[in-house]
Amino acid sequence: VAALMNLCASVELFVFAIADSDEREEQVVAALEAMGAFSSGLRKHRVMFSSTPEGRASMIRQLQPGLHLEAVPSVAETLAGKVPQVRVVGSPEWPTLGEAADLKASPRRISDTAPLSAAS
């Protein structure tokens, strides 16, 4: 939670969630509210929803972020070459959200065929 709150306070953060109903969207927003994300700086209009990981990948490509933190390896692979830096949370390279969210950390390779680009 601390890593997420730090991102909310320090960067233009967009949060993506999978939701297949309005009720699920409301649950996600309520959880973000309860943990203090909005009072830490996250804007409600930057919480975005899709019903599939593929839809999330498409939305992320459209936003063209400089850095994306992702938990689903297949989404990260889809974004490779389209987003300058993708960090797969839970991977050996970025085992925790805290490590992946460290904006001063150097990106590492997620595989021999999909290098992550470094931010300057």
C-alpha cells in the first residue's frame, strides 16, 4: 500500500482494473478510497476499467505512458516495444510492487527476447 500511495502523491498515475460490472467498478473505487489513494493524489477520473486483460493493454497503449507496472506477463508482452518501460510485478526482476514502483531503479530484462528500455 505504501508504494501505491507514494505513486499517487508523486506521479500522474492511472490505475487499471478488470471489472465486468458497474458493481465491481464501485468495489474497486471504494477499495482505493479506503486505502487513501484519492487523498494521496490519485484522481478518480484516472481509474480505468476493462473487462479483459487485452482491453487493458489497448487502453495502456492509447495512453502512451513512459512506465507501466503490470502483473500479467501476457499483457506486458503485448506492450513490449509500444511502451518505453514495462515492469512485471511479481517477476524475478520486479518481485514486489515496492521494487517495481521505485522510479530510480534501473530496468532489467524480463527475458532475452523482450528487453525493457531505460528511462533517462
